Amino acid sequence: MHARALLLGWIFLGACAPADRGAGPVSLPVPPAGLLRDPEEWAALPRTGRDAECEPGTSCARSLAGLFAWASRWDDPGLVPDITEQLANDSDHDVVALACALAWRASDDEAWRERARSLLEAAVHMPYPRGGSALRPGRNLLAYVLAASTLELAAFDPLLEHDFRAWCEGLAEVDLWQGDGVDVPGTFRAYQEQRANNVGLVVGAARIAVDLYLGGPVHLAHVAEAERVVRRFLGEPSDFQYPPGAFGGGRDDRSWQADPSPGRQVGVNPVGARIPPGLGLLVDGALPEEMRRLAEPDCLACGFVPSILCYNAADALDGGDPPGIAATGYPWEALQGLVLQVYLLWRSGYDAFAWGDRAVERAHRFLYLDYGLRAQDTWNDARQADDPACCDGTGDREQVDDTWVPHVLEALFDAPFLDGTNLVFGGRPGKNCGFADWWTLGLRSTAGSR
């Protein structure tokens, strides 16, 4: 069992310090006893057949039904470990492993724990090619680490846990990856520090999870370094600086930045931001690096640079004004990484949800209220009118994998724009996590212990 570390004090990072800052004392975080929840908290979460709040027809029951449905795929012959996604763009093996671990916590049935263990074992022993983009292993590794923590792998199978630790460390901190904007081969750290978009956010979440799981002074020092990147992304003062070219993409489109000048770009726009300043479009909470994807050529009618000229409402929540649809789902893809980064740092004692004037909450608010693209919406939502000149008509809403994300925010804060009418229960898991409609229950009551 992973006990909460009582490591206090200071160390010098030495060679681990980034080039933009000299060596200096850094306070180490205190890793949580469990990455998603502390071990003693699981038994208090509501269960179907035991608790009234999980009776059939309730949102809790829908959440657990979805969780167990995904866990039941554990023996699907088509489900194979694919950490670098050589077989398909989205591998489900990792989130099924997480579902099995959570199913054990939701039932105390040891069979689910063993199934989660067997899926981890299969992943650890499956060879994988190195050298491509870290995005693919990054978005799969996180769920495996969360699963190992949830099922308490160290106590359940110490030999496998030994191999699992080496496997995780190799993927995140030894193997070199290249692509998706990182031109020189590097580890997960390089992706988090160079890509201020969904790529760096997803890989950064896996980086933080691995280091918290591995623990010890070296890995906790890595978490402290990652924390500075997250602070900078959210607009907090930080001694970390992104390298030139981290913002704007290949076409140097910084049109969604409230202040596009060098050194002033941020990952989440500040409170009250408008473009142009003053009476322009409200972009408070917008993620500029994701919103600029509106100009991507696969949406030819929206192919404007700067991309902010392509801005359009995506959902009837705001009355469809202006009409039509010209949306991008990349902000939700980015939040799959950002929310987990902030959550894991919060679990480690940082007040990360407060950073950037509650930047994570404002990012959700922008998407739900100002942009009108809820987590369950696609940019080709079958329930709203499409602009036939833009994008590709209607799509399958069941494939949306972002619906777990806002449950983390809703569980911790009383965000008035999130409630049972616009949250999805029992939805599809994401690319790196999922099932937060259940595992976040009761978080608000335990938040004071952080």
C-alpha cells in the first residue's frame, strides 16, 4: 500500500534545474496516499444495491452502470495493450484497466481487482516501438498509473509492481520521443515544457502521475518542476518560461491571446479578457492554443487567419448567435490533460484550482456559457443546425469522450453553470481517464483535508 509520504524539507535540484533558472532550494510536494482518492475514502462512495442515492434511475446508478459496462470488456479478445497506438488512434485497454480497478472499489469483488492486475501485466509485458510522438503513450499511460494506484498494486502483486514501476519510468523519463511540435527527441518533460497546448497538457498529466506514483526525492523534485509549468500555463507568476514558438502554432496564430506580445501569452485567458480589448469578444477563460484550431483546413469555410475571425457559437445554449456552427473540440481535449494535472497537484497539497483566478473553472465557464460547447457536444452535434458549408454534418454523440471532465470541477466547487441538466452520467471514458461521475463523489466534503 502506498502510504502518504512524510517527506519534509528542502533539496537542491542541481542538474535537474531547467536552463532558465539556476539551482536553488525547492520544497518537495507530499504525494497522496492514492492518486484519485485516499484508500480509506473508497468505502464511503455510494454503491448500487447498498445506498439509496444509487438506486435504479439515479445519476449514481447510471454512472456505475457505465463503469461496470466498460470494466466488463476486460476479456474482449480485441482489447490488447497498445501504449503507442500502433493499431488505432485511440486505445481502450488503459481505460478498461482503470474501470476494472474502480469496479473493485465499487463492489469489493476481488475478481475485478485481479482483472485490473492482469490488464496491467499485459501492458507491462507488451513490447512497444520508441521514437514517435509522446502524445500517444502519454495519453494511455496515465490511466494505467491511476489503475495501479487504485487497486494498490504494491500490496496486491509486489513483483508486478516492481516491473510496472520500471515500465512507467522508462516510458516517461528514459525513452526519447519526437513529433507533434517537439523537434529534438526528449522525454515527457520536453513535451510538457515545449507544447503549451493539448499535447503538452495530456503528456504533462501522465508525467506528474508517474512521478507521484514512483515517489522519492528525485521524482518528487520532478513534480515540483512540473508544477512551475502548470502555474505559468494558468497565468500565475512562475520562474518557468516557455521557449519561443510554444504559442501560436505553425502559422503563428496568436489571435486568441488577450495579450499576444512575446512572454505574455498564457494557456488560459485572464479574467475579463476581451478581443479587441474593451468592448470586443469576451474570451475570459478561453484556451487560445485550442481555439486557434478553428482555422484548421479540415473546416474549409472556417479557414481564416487569424482564427478568431472564424469564431461562432456551437450550441443552442446561447441562442445560436451568430447562427451556424464553426466550433472546435480541442479545448475539451486539452482539458482532459489540464484538469488531471491540476487535480493531481491539488492532491499533493498545492492550491492549484485557485491558480490563475480559478482558471480551470473559468475555462469550463467559457465553454459552457460563452462559447456554448458543452462536454457532450461535438462540433457536428446532431441536435443542432449545421452550416453545410462548414465541417461535415451530423455525428455520433456516443463517441464524445469528454463528459467525465467537468465532474471533477463540479465535485469540488459549486459552479452554478454545472448541474444535473447539463452533466452526463455513465458516459464514455476519455483518452487518459474517465468515470469521474462516480470516483469524484463526496470530494467536496474531503477537500478541507488537502
